[in-house]
Amino acid sequence: MSEEEDDLVLSELDDDELVQQMHDDLYDGLKDEIEEGVRILLERGWTPYDILTKALVEGMRIVGIDFRDGILFVPEVLLAANAMKAGMNILRPLLVETGAPKMGSMVIGTVKGDIHDIGKNLVAMMMEGAGFEVTDLGINNPVENYLQALEEKKPDILGMSALLTTTMPYMKVVIDTMVEQGIRDDYIVLVGGAPLNEEFGKAIGADAYCRDAAVAVETAKALIAQRKHNQVAG
């Protein structure tokens, strides 16, 4: 099927069918189709926020569930996340203009001494896909990088990743420094990576250990909702 024919098919669908098709296209990692779907919905007068939540975030939620349940694997999820990112690139400037509500914000990075980033990238993409504003610090981050980003960005969440047993203790260095500076309670701290487990997360003082990107999104949403509830109650 040529690109023109493909566009024609998408544009002939009604809104509900198009959104459903976009969920399928995200699942299959079809970047061009996602960009086209976003443009069609914008032309039809959809708000950027509605496109984000109903077409993209909902599509990635389905991807996340199947990833968690072992139906999809990292390569497929990365393709889906890249397709999502393509749609987000169109929507992001429009969302800023319209002041659309966000789920929250996150600073994430792999810790000092560790140059692994596939898991971290996946979490960053999935979080962005769920409506979070994400600042990715990349790899090999000393404590100063995290502290500077926290100061500048004032995120809701700090995420740290490690894939080596030799680098995972550095997460405690970061958390201990936050405690010393009296800022630990200002942030939700999530940790993840292959050698970690729940006990380790508790032992170093993190709010939660997330075994994969789908769990990270669910955990982040739950902890932010809980924090908002506590603020209202308080």
C-alpha cells in the first residue's frame, strides 16, 4: 500500500475508529501512521491534550500491560515508545501553548560508573507516554548531577537506574546526600535495574523499587496521587 493510500484510509475513519487504529499502530510501532493520526485529529479540532490522553497514553497503557505480562518484549516496546515520541513531538509545543495539565514531572538518570541506558530510556519514554514531563540526565551521573537537576527542575520524582552490582550502592549515596541537605522528603525516589530488588530499595531509603517500565509508570501515578491526597488532607 502506498503512503497516499495509507493516509486516505486513516482520514476516512471516524474519530473513534481512528483512535482505535492509533492504539493498534502504537502497538505495532508504526511511527509514520501515528504522526498522520495526530495531524488528522488536530485538523478535526481535537485538543492536543485529548489526543495525548485518548490516543497516545491509552495506546501506551495497553503496550505497558502486555509488556508487564510478558506478551511484548523490550524491542517491541522501544518501537512503540519511538512511535509515541513521534506523536509527542507534534503535540509538545501545542500542549505548552494550551497549558494542558500534566501527570507530573520526573528527573531520571543512570548512576555514576554505569553506562547502561536501555532500561532507563524505556522508563523515560513510557513515563512521557503516560503524560509525565521527563528530564533524562543520561548515564554515569555523580550525585552533583542529580542535585543540580532537582534544584533546576523541581520534579515530583527522581528516578535512578543501575545495571551493575558494583554501581547500585551509589543510589544510597545520592539518597543519603538528599537527606543531609534536608530535601529527601520533597521528592518521590524510584529505583530500578536488573540487580536490584524490593529489599534493596527499602534498605537504601527509596520510595519504591520498580522492576520494569510498566511498573514504574503505575507506581509513579499511585505515589503522586497519594501525595496529592495527603497534601489536601494535611
